[in-house]
Amino acid sequence: MSTHPAPLSTWARNVSPSPTLAVDGKAKAMQAAGEDVCSFAAGEPDFDTPEHIKDACIAALRGGKTKYAPTPGIEPLRQAIVDRYASEYGLNAVPAQVIVSPGGKFNCYLGVLATCSPGDEVIVPAPYWVSYPEMVKLAGAIPKFVLADDRTGFRLTPAMVEAAVTPRTKLLILNSPSNPTGAVYTRAELLAIVAVALKHNLYILSDEMYEHLIYDGVKPTCIATLSPEVAARTITVAGFSKTYAMTGWRIGTTLAPLPVAKAIAELQSQMSSNVTTFAQFGALAALKEKEKTGAALKIMLSAFDRRRRLLHGELNKIPGITCLLAEGAFYLFPNISSFGLTDVEFCHRLLESEKVAAVPGSAFGAEGYLRLSYATSDEIIQKGVVRLARFCGTLAR
């Protein structure tokens, strides 16, 4: 009898851990050990969930909302989500098109699972959110990366999408505003790109998680509003984590064509059942109590905008670094390729010598960059860029 355990599955052996969580975890461990670390790694607001949202959840918990709920979400919440899309974008939908899932990450994964079979190809624009390639691989599909660097403002062109399409292509992923770059596509740019997707009969997974975190008067575009033909092929993912500082609540949303929505709900029924029931009542309050929610969002956006400009200005003062000004989300993606180090080595040495935590761009499919989150305090930003400048000054260019 063999004393060695059987090998793990193909899925377990081929999936990669999240680089962002790894860097954030190491930074937190150093902080717990008493080290003065300036962390730019976290992808979550440093604000607390607004009180009225917490109060609604507490009231639901005390009111006995502790049983199973319908897999796609409680009806009032699904209706409120439909109403939100109608009021914000003029998009007409029905609650049956909405699935509430445990986190936007899971919504994205279910969207891939519902549309892609083993061997299908998925176009993944780079820089990409770190989980997209792993979701595609876990579905047995093949990620096909298309790099749009800072020369194109980190935005794809229709020609780049067209060049990536093959007979096996099934899905195009789009993320605007973008994690990790903060880039926001214009409506005209998206119209041109989705025309390519329609031409080749592709599904579109539109990750709009950061839709409300935008600056300088920029307007977000809900891709499903571009035309009825686009809506019939678009899976729109959004949620509560970033807009309402609810990352730990794990509540994401999908709005999809009815056949896709039905498939996603059936997959979820076998994988996770419903989102925590009483948490859904907190999400409902976020949408229903618009005045309170809007006031909280305004405070958060004002702080993010101030930090965005502060960090952007300080980064571009450092010789050897160039950085575009993000229009959305809460990240900057500076180019550090002039220093002659890999971005992984740069981040390792930066953390070891200056106690500054950043995520290497290669984790997002873009070697030679850093992702810096400004969802942190002004004090940490100011202290961190001083340390970063000092570190860059030690490097030969």
C-alpha cells in the first residue's frame, strides 16, 4: 500500500494564490510585529460601513431574518437593484435577471462558468484584476491576454480585440473603471469595442464594481445600455463592497440576460446557496435610503479624490517614475521600468529596506509597474512617498 497521498486535482495544482492578498498579508504581519509599514496594497476602502446600513442588518438579525433565502437573493433587494439600473442608466430589466452572490468575485466566476466550456478562449485585457485568469482556468477555459499599457491609457482598442479573436473565443472581459489602473473607457470607446464582440458573437463580462468611484466629472458607462443587442450578450457585475465600504459583507450582484441569469442561479444553488440573509437587508438599506447613502459616498469620494491627486503629484516628482492620473477606482499604476529591476524585485526590496508595501504590476499581467492603492490615510501616503523617493534614489537608472 502506498504511503503517499494521491495527487491533488488539476484545478488545485494550477490555480495561483492572489498576489494582492499575499502582499497585504505580509504587510499586516509586519505591522503586527511592531514594524512601521506604509501599505499601499489593500484593495478596500479605509472607511467603515455607513451606520444606517449596519443598523438595517442588525434589525433584520434581531427580527429573525436568519433562515435560508431564495438563492438569487431576497425579492425586495433584487427589485431595488433593477430600480437602481433604471434610475441611474435608463436600463429596463426585471428581477429575474438579477442574482445576488457572496461577493463580486463569485459573481464574475459564475459568469465565466455559465458561458465558457473547457477549451473555450476568453479575452482578458491586461493589466487585469488578478482573479480573472484564475477564474477562466478554473472553468477549464483558456485566458488570452491582450496588453494595453500606459501608451494607450491602459485601454484596449477595437483592433487589439479583433486581433485576439479566434474561432474558439467565447467571452470578452471588460473592467471600467479598472482595477488596477483606474482607467475609465468612454462610451464611444466601448461602442467600438463591443461592435467587435457582436461581430464574433461573443459574450461580454462587464465588471463595473467601481462604477461610482469616479472623478473629474467622468461619467461611467453601463455597457448593457449601449444597445439591445449588446444587452442580450452582456453579464454586468457590480456590488456593494467598494461603493458602500462593505468589503467584508461579501455581497455582489449580476444583471444578465434571462437564460444566463437562470444558469448562474442554478450554479449558485449548488455551490453556495444564498448570500447571508440578514446582510441582504443591509444592502437593501444602502439602495433604499439614498440620501444617507449618498452623503456617505460623497465624503468617501472627496477623500479619495484628494489622496489621488496627492499621490499622483508626489509620484511624478520622483526621477524615473511616470504615472498617469486615474479617473476611477482608488489605484494608481506608476511605471517603474526605468530602474532596471523586475517589478517583483523592486517591491521586495522596497518592503525590506523602506517598509513600503506595493503590489508588482506583473501580478496584473503588466511587468514594470506598481499598483498603489490610495484607499489609505493622507499620513501614510505622505510618509510612504518620501520612503519610495529615497529608495528610488539608491537605484541606478
